[in-house]
Amino acid sequence: MRNRVVLALCLAMFLGESAFASKKNAEQGRQFFKQIPKDQRIPQALNRLTFGPRPGDARQVKAIGLKKWIDLQLHPERIPENPLLDAKLKTLDTLNMSGSEMVRKGMVRKLVARDLAEGKLLRAIYSNRQLDQVLDDFWFNHFNIFLDKGADRFMVTEYERGVIRPRVLGKFRDLLEATAKSPAMLFYLDNWQSVGPNAPQPRGRKGSRGLNENYGRELLELHTLGVDGGYTQQDVTEAARCFTGWTIDQPQSGGTFVFNKRVHDDGDKVFLGVKIPAGGGESDGEKVLDIVARHPSTAHFISRKLAMRFVADNPPSSLVDRMAQTFLNTDGDLREVMLTMLKSKEFWSEGAYRSKMKSPLEMVASAVRALNGDVDSAFSLVNQVAQLGQPLYRKQEPTGYSNASQEWVNAGGLLARMNFALHLAGNHVPGVKVDAAKAAKPDDPTAGIGLGSPEFQKH
Amino acid sequence: MSTRRIFLRNSALAMVGVGTAPLWLKRALYAADGPLQRQKILVAIFQRGAADGLNVVVPHGEKAYYNLRPTIAIPRPTVDADKRQDAAIDPDAAIDLDGFFGLHPSLAPLKPLFDRQQLAIVDAVGSPDPTRSHFDAQDYMESGTPGLKATGDGWMNRALPKAQGKVSPVRAVSLGPVLPRAMRGAQPAIALQSIDGFQVRNAEAARQFQQMYTDARDPVLRATGRETFEAVGMLQSIQKQAYKPAAGAEYPRGRFGDSLRQIAQLIKSDVGVEMAFADIGGWDHHVNELGASASQGPLANLLREYGQALAAFWQDMGDRMQDVVVVTMSEFGRTAQENGNRGTDHGHANSMFVMGGGVKGGKVYGQWPGLEKEQLYEGRDLALTTDFRDVLGELVARHIGMPSVKGVFPGYDPKFLGLV
């Protein structure tokens, strides 16, 4: 009886809420079909596809033509890189090192972390291949690794450079496999230690080693299907069994991927209803990747996440469905998925325009770009981004940072943004010089106030 | 009398808004409704990453525990609870609580609180939702509605008593760079990383910013801006004082210790805090949870920081603990059996701590479900016998004094355990 009352109550609440929600959604929905005026199209493109416009950027896009400019951004290899950026990146020694080289040369974690974070800011501020940088940040965050987890400190640099960066406009399946086989991910989500039941047991230690389901779970929940993508605990365990033996050779000195047949669980598996027969060895894991990379849930999950970054916090399902369809039709071609989004009415709509709160990285980079800042050292900017709540390469959880606007709206965060704006425009951020003419009167303590304004926090 | 009080409140609030009101006036103002009855305060702590409850509150009287964890079980206590006075505690064994449960040795600083009956433990508690996703489980626990993703606000926000007129702008405060899900909602709530940093460095700029945010087109930024500047005005007066914890309390270094120290400072400054929140991450121990002994390794180190911070807070607060309840939670527990790498994977039920002057402590609450195979949830995890909303609901009702918790935990009728 009591259960029934509770149930009725829940139902009433649910119906009440959904009626309200649907009215609100309908109104929001209409906003996505109202097109922005023509003169807002270039600002919209610059806001969303770059780390914020610099003075003169809008004029330049106009000169090239918006369509052509977008096409170029989708083919970053056709854009000559800013020589200033290359020169600045050269000073960050560890960015081009392999993990083993770092170990050999006795690099310390602090330096590696600093080079990575400074490199990210310099690229965000100076790169001519802006969309490439935005996507690099997006996909690194999607396949997040925590730099402070043990041996990962010597793996993250190679991971971003060799695994993420070359594939952000390629096929999702390739990107997924590259992450799955990267020492950085194998270490971060513990798969390198996960072994099957017949694995030889180490001598002289009590207890035994066996299965670890950390990677199997996050692969499904965070990298591919999404938490509501239709898998069970059993699927998590089966996926983990398939990946046993995917491990790291020499993890303490950078490491390389290796398949260790001796520790692989070679029995039958059934993953998402698909039978994976015994004896498959390394290909078991590849089959799992095949299944999830081409799964409709993955197409939808990835499309929605991209639309949340580039269009709106609650992107209309009409758009997400079309992106997902492109994903499925093109075997997960990420450039095509982006193109579907960029050609959509929704991207150029009132519902999208200036609707997103900037993340700390986006805020800091866009402020420096807006003032045409000259960055000698990005170290202080790195600290600023951390203070605003987004320490780069140091998100411990595999979820990565949220891209939802509400995540970044709070009292302490807003005050920190205001103070940063004043510091930057007042030329008080060490290592950064901004164009004084842009920053209003010299010695004006309120210079830069625009960068702390509500409008500037959005893009 | 009441007219005068209203007048006092309105004019004083105008001053609070621009940050010129002296501290005594603010205190008088927010205490105006009952100077003798001090505000009750609830502090919630979230252990993000799913703490291994079975190695935090150790069921040392359960044989199956030792069978399931051949390499990472916490050894049985060498001294039982009754004889604790006459023998030294083994630093590598569980600290006995009641002959069946014991604390992880790193939590030794909390044992005196348990003995003085100011710390209660609830075991086999958690969210009934079966998810083993960190993200979803945290979300459900913070929204207070397991299984419902559409809930927009958090349980702490809903648990704030309806404002009678104007209330303190810092009545709900979270320490950290983002406002946690538990505190989001219609009632103002602020996030801050440090009390000292909570200001605009230049007064003229502050004035202009305040105007800009008042005029903001975006309703969320407008509202948050207003809350922010009201809170800035409130905290200005305590920023200038160097804070010294009382009774020689020593908070551990690190973000969690800093958070609790600042919550103590805010409470003791009488600026009107009613709800506070802090979190501590790093509990996702899939690998080598324990070092060479129970008092070493990642779990032991984290628990040391955690226990020291809670104990320091208790010591620092002194008599004020009469008004305060601290409650801890983590999104789910971990597998009863250790995994293949001396760690544990995602599980189900966990434990919660409830600490405060008015807490009926010195006891482990909840029904122990056992750890035999058939007693485990889905054959692998500690089963759940108490819903986390039973604990939180009781605190909201009996400690905060909310007449009904229906709105706080919709669709659920909490069963009180008698914790307070």
C-alpha cells in the first residue's frame, strides 16, 4: 500500500516535471531554428572554433571567406603554422622527448608537467590552426589521463603528441585503438596489470594477480557507449577479460605497448551479445573496439559531446541525431561529423550564439588573445587556469573536465576571473605583455574590466 | 520591537551589501531572530572516487572478510575495545570499536571522538541505485534522488530552511573551485577556494564589476554576480584577521585540511553559515591499495589526511561542535573481494561517519548483511541495508529542524536511525 502511494507520488512528480520541462524545451528548441543575423556568423565561428578572436581576426576571416576559412580549419595541415609559436615551443625541452628519453635524461615530473601545460597555452594563444588546438583539448579531455599517477608522468607527453593530436580529425576507431594501446592509458586505467585466470603467479608474494576491470568499465562508460549506452556489469567484466595481456613493456621508462599472450584470458567471451570465441589472443580486445566504435550508442554519445562543446549545453536532439548518422555512415569519420555540425542550422542559431560559458582555459587564452598579448613565459597563465579550477593535465578522474556551462559559474570562480582580467590588462601577469593601447589608459586600475564582464565569460 | 528589528535589518543589510557593516552589526543582524538559539550547522564531506568502506570500517569479526582479501585485509586488532586503556595500539592493525568493527589504523585520531560518543558510524549504507559509474553515483548522491537524472538541484540546497526575510549570503558555502551538485539550486550558495582570495583587488573595479553583473543579460550570471558581491561584503571583515585554530588543532597540509580549517573559521566568525561542503578525492584504489603493511600505501596515506583533518576540525571547533554535525559519504563501496592487483573494483554499499556534539555516537549503526557469497550484492559487493537518505534525512529533520524532508528527498520516506 505504502509502496503504491510512493509510486503514485513519483509518477505525479515525474509528470509534473516533464510537462514543465517540455514547455521549456519547446521554447529552447525554437531558438535553435532562429538564425543569427549575418554579421554574427563570423563572431560565432571565431568564438566556437578558436580560443577567442584576436583584434583583426574577424577582418581576416571576411577576407578569406567564412566558408573557406572553416574548410581550412578542418584541414589544419594546409595552414602554415605561426613561426612565432614554433620558436616558443622550442624552448620547452621535454615536449619532443620520448618517455625513455625523459627517464634517461633525468627529467622531473614538475618540468614535464610545466612544459605540457605551457605548451597547451602557447598553442591556444598563438596557433594558426585554432580548431586543431580546440579539438586536441577536447579529445585529450575525452580520453583523459592524470599526469600525477605514477609512471604516467613520462607517458602523457608522448600520448598527447603521438596518440591524440594526429587523430582528432581522423577515424574514431583509429583514435580509440591508439588510446587503448597507449602506455599512458594502459597505466592510468590499470589494464597493464590485468591478467587472466591462468596467468603465471609471481613467486614469493602472498595472494595472486588477476582481472582488473577499471579500463573495461571506463572504455564503455566514458570513451564509447556512454553510461546509458546499454551495457551490463557482465559486459564490463567480459571486456576486461578480452583486454587481459594488453600491457606495457618497461613501464618505468616510458614504456611501449606489448601483448603478453601468457597472461591473456583465452577462454570464450560474450560481449554485448557477440560471441568472441576462445583462442583469439590480442584480437579479442580489437574485436571489443570494433564493436563499440561502430555502435549506435557511441555514435550518439560522441556526437552529443561534440555538440555540447561546439553548439550548446543542451544541443537539440535533431542535430545530435544527424551527427550520429554521419558518424555511422562514414565509419566514425570525425571530420565529417564536424562538417555535419558546422553545416547545420543549429550551429548558426540564436540558441547557440554566445550561449556557452568559457572554461578556465578558454577564458584565459581568449583574454590574452583579445589583448594581443605577447607571451614570453606562459607559466603564470598556467597557474591562473589552475586557480580558476582547471589544473591542466591534472584531472584525476577519467571523466575529464565538464564542458557544461554551469560547472564554471560560481562565486569564487567569477571573482578569480575578474581579478585575472585586471591583472592581465594592468600588465601584472609575469611573462605576459599586453597591448597597452587596447587596455585603455595606462595606470588605470580598472583597465581590463571588460575581460571580467559577464559578456566576456561567454562565447 | 519587531518593527525596530525589521528596520535594523533593512538598513544594516544595505550596509552589508556594500561591505561597510561592522562585524558586530552583521552578527547582531543574523542573530536577531534568537540570540540565544544558535544556528544549527550541517557540514557534508564527499569522498570522491568510492572509498573502500570495508578497509575503513573493518569488519574484523567477519571471517569471510579475511578470506576475500588475502593480501589487503586490515589485520585484526590486537587489543579489544574494553582493554584499550592498558595496551598500546598496534599501528598496523584495525583499532577495535565494538568487538566486531574496527577503524583503519590511520584513523586513530578519530578514536577519541568515538569513545566520547561524538562520532557515530553507519555501515552497509549507500545508494540503492545499482550503478557502478563514479559520475552517475556521485550525481545521484548529491541530487538526493538515486536513479533520477532529471533532478536539477541538490539535496543540500533543498535542505536550506526557507528564508524568513533576508538571510546571510554565505549560509551555504562550499570550499573548492566549483559549486558541487549537492549545493546547486534555487537558494543562493557560494563556492570559494580561499577566504582571503574572495574579493576583487581594486575597490573601484569592484564597484564597476558589481554594476556590470547587476545589469547582465544572462540570468544565471546576474544571479551569481549578486550572490557573489553580497558574500564579498560579508566576508570582508574576517579577511583581515589571521586565523589561528583553537586548542592547538593542527590541520594536515593539503586542500582538504585547508577546506575544513576555513569552514571552522567561517562558522566561528558567525557570518551565518548553515550548510558547508568540502570534498576529498583519490579513493579509486584499483591497484596496490595497501603498501607493505596496513599503515602504508595510498589508502593509509589518504585516510591519515582525512582523519587528521576531521579530528583537527573537531578540536578547533570545541564547544561549537554542539551546533554542528559533520556527515561523510562516498558514491559507492568497493568489491568485497580484492581484485587481481591488490586493489578493489567498483562495488555497492559503504560506510558513513556522523560527527558532532549532539550525535549519539560511540556506536556502529546499521544492520550487517554479512560477506558470505550468498550475502553479497550481485555476488560481489557488500549489500546495502541502510539508504543514505535515512542518514541525511534524519540530520535535515532532527538537526537542522526541517519539519518535513519530503521536499528534500522527494519520493522517499527516510527511516531515522536515532543518530541525533
